[in-house]
Amino acid sequence: MSGVEGFMYPNEIELQWSVLIVLYPFITGLVAGAFILASLERVFLVEAVKPTYRLALLTALAFLLDAPLPLQLHLGHPERSPEMYFTPHSTSAMAMFGYVYLWYLMAVLVLEIWLDYRRDIVILSRKSKGLLRLIYKVMTLGSSNISPRSLAIDEKVGWVVTLIGIPSAFLLHGYVGFIFGSIKANPWWSSPLMPVVFIFSAMVSGIAAVMLLYMSATKMRRKAIDMRCVDTIAMYLFYIFIIDFSLEMLDLIHRIYEADESFRSLNFMVHTRLYFSHIVIQIFLGTLTPLILLFLTQVVKLTEVLRKRVYATSGCLAMIGIFAMRWNVVIGGQLFSKSFLGYTTYKMALVTREGFLVAIGLTILPLIFLWILVKLLPPWPEQSLHAPAPGD
Amino acid sequence: MGVFKDAGHLFRFTGLFVLAFLAFLLIRGYVVPKTFGQYGHYRAAAIGEIAGRPVKFAGHKACEDCHTDIVDVKMKGKHAHVNCEACHGALAKHADDPTSMTPTKPDTAVLCARCHTASAAKPTGFPQVNPADHSNGVPCETCHNPHSPAIDGGGAK
């Protein structure tokens, strides 16, 4: 069999979890990370990142709507796959999906966005015409009360929702890490550090994604980028990246020191089949390079133009690095045999249900969702709406 | 009462949440089979459905009652504990009425390879060959008696 080396058990030769299962934790991570960035302003009162607060929330929602689609496509059976939302169960980590997803979508994100935008929605429902007016009317849920007192209540409730949202975001992505970390039969996955590493890498990718989206959207709108905001985001990105990298290295050192019966096999895999995606892309290009770049912005006084370029480069590299990390976890965990004596190969298909083109489509789809959400609920600070006079 | 008036929209959202939850329960009630969980984490009605299916396998005792000559050969060889229907297929119909249905003879070039093709996952003591090198498409029964396959064990043809 081509691509198979050494002793593989027959059921290990073909990988069951494809690139779509790589996308799932990557996209869910962006949701959790974007939400944590939004909570910086709301709960931790980091005033500088305010320009990205709403954009971060919309980004989280856009990616959350996209997050289960790779799973559904992987499951196949379109007549049955939506049941994963309606038949959650506590018997297995995977069966918990419905609870985790619906809680985060309904009780956290939708509620927080609705509370934050309620004033705007009411004003837009009065100003707009036609179908758009109807959409905004529905979104007001029939209440046009935007009195200062009701908005003050929204503010308080919104704060509580964000507070609940932080552990929920940790739970959402910790859960994804838990799915892998709890598989004791697979030594590449089985680690109690896995949920923690997933959460911190999620924060890195989410913060980098919102920073890039904010910078590119502001550039496209021909407005000035708020450098105080981007500097602060980059600073948080740097700090969280250090924690993430330290945790990953801790996991690595622990594995090397423990050197259990799987170590030789996994070590060989990292130096051969996973060398490019793990050592070159994930560690050097996707972690060390952006860390050095971000470190430079913290210690050297760079010009605004240069800082923007460094942030954009390190943001892109961080995203590539985190995607490579998901790839190395999901695909890497299936490349070696349980006999520790054989290795297989993952060959990505191009135009199949779980192929490359579908993966590209599912990566672009949340950006389309975001574009619609941004059109419907403008997140830009300068577009704050004024309530029309009662006679309007 | 002013607080309730100004928090009216929150009650509406709560109502929406309750409605969504009811819709969830309704769909869940529809998609989860009625007897699921009655005895354990499975559909209880499946037991009755499976029990109600027609029997397809006769069991080796039914074969041995008539084919005593084959049993004598088989008991001496390595295949003594391989069930008849593992190779010949489900034959309850034949056991019920041998004249109504006669089983077709399996193609040994294909059948034997299913178990005896070399694989690293099999125990080293298990006889395994690369069929292309070993026989090159020639049916295995040309040299081996499938009911007692060892050549030096008296099973050779």
C-alpha cells in the first residue's frame, strides 16, 4: 500500500478524521478567542480595545454559525446529521456537542449582541424601509423601549452575560480540547494539558483574527486605524502567545522527560512525516517568528507604518501557526499505528465531500456571514446612531 | 413597577428563549425513538425487531447431523473449530428443506485469501501467504482440502 510504512493495523491505514475535523477546532477557537477579546473591554475594562468590541462579537457569531458545518459534512447523511443539535447526551464528550453549542449560541452570544445592539436596532427599525425595516422590527422583538433606564438595565444584564460568557467560551473550546485529550488510547492526544493548550491557542488565533479583520476592514473603509487600539490588542496577543507557547513546550518537555512506550514512535513521526507542518510551520514560522516580531514592537520604538506591517504579518503567521497546530493534533494523531511500528499518510482529496475545496469554502463562509452581519449591525464606533425625534 | 416596564424587552427575549427550548424539546421528542433508554442506552424496540427477523443461520449441529463424512475429516484438521456457515454462508433454508435450496460451492481462491492473506496485524503463528506469490490464482483446494488444510496432516488431495 502506497504511503504506508512498517506495521499498520488494517483499520489505521485510512484516516477517518479529515481536514474538516482540522477546521472544526480552528473555527471554534476563533469564536472563543474573539469573545475573550470582546470581554476585555466589557469586563476587564480595557478601554483601548473598544473599537473592536462589536466587531469581535460579530466575528464570534459569524464563526460560531459556521463551526458545526464541517462536523455535519463529515457525518454525511444530511437527513440525519442535524440531529447532533437535538439529541445531545452526557454519555460521551462528542454527544455533549448540542448542549455546549446551543448554550454558547443562545445564552451567550446572541443575547449579548442583542442587548448591545438593541438601541441601534430600534433606531434602525424606524429609519429603514422595506424588507430591512421588517427584519429590524422582528429583531426588536416588538419592544421599542430605549429609555435611558431600559438601556441601563441592558448594560447591567450585558455585563453579567459577558461574565457568564468568559467561562462559557473557555468551556466551548476547552470541550473541543477535552475531546482529544480524553482519548486515552491515543498517546499523541491523551493529555490533561490538551484543553488548556486549546484554550490559549484559541485566544491567540481569535485575537489575531479580530485584529486582522479590524485593520483590513478599516483600510477598506478608508478610515484611520486606531493605533492605540491595535497596539493594545498586539500587546495582549503577545502575552497570551507567550503563555500558549510555554504551555505547548511544557507539554513537549513532559512527553520527552516521561518518554513512555509511545515516545520513540511519536518522536520519529515528528522528525519525519510531521517535520514540515510541526517544526517548520507550527513552531518556527507560526510561533517563534510572530513572537519575535511582536517582541520587537514591545521593546523597540517603531514607526506607525512599520508597526501596522509587523502586526499584520505576525497576525497572519499566528493564524497559520494555530491552524498548523490543529492540523498536527488531528492529522498527526492518526498517522502512527497503535503498534508504534508503522506510519500512514494523509492524502487530501480535492473535490469530495471532505476535500480541499469544501474546506476552503467553509473557511470563506464565516467571512460572508460576517459581511452580512456587519451590513445589518454596523460595528463601527463612528457610526453611532442618534435616536430620531419623536415626530420623525 | 417601572423596572418591569423598562425590562419588558428582557421578558420578551426570555419568552423567545423558552419558545426555542420548547422547539428543541419538540424536535428532540420527534427524532429520539420512543423506546430509547427503556432498558439502557439503546432503542428497546430493537430487541423485538431483531428477534422477529427470520433465522438465516442453521448452526453447525444442523450441518453435522447429515454431513457426517465431512465432520470426520474436519475434526482432524486445523479448521475443526471453524463453523460450517463461516465459509458456506447462511444455510437455514437448506437445513429446513435440503431439496429446495442447494448451496453453491465457494471459490477457494477468493475465500481462503480472506483469512490467510499476510498482514502484520495477524499473530505470527497464523498461516498466512501472499496469494499472488503462493498460488497465482490457482484455487487453494487444488493442493489443500479446505476441511483439513494441512498438507502433511493427511488433508492433502
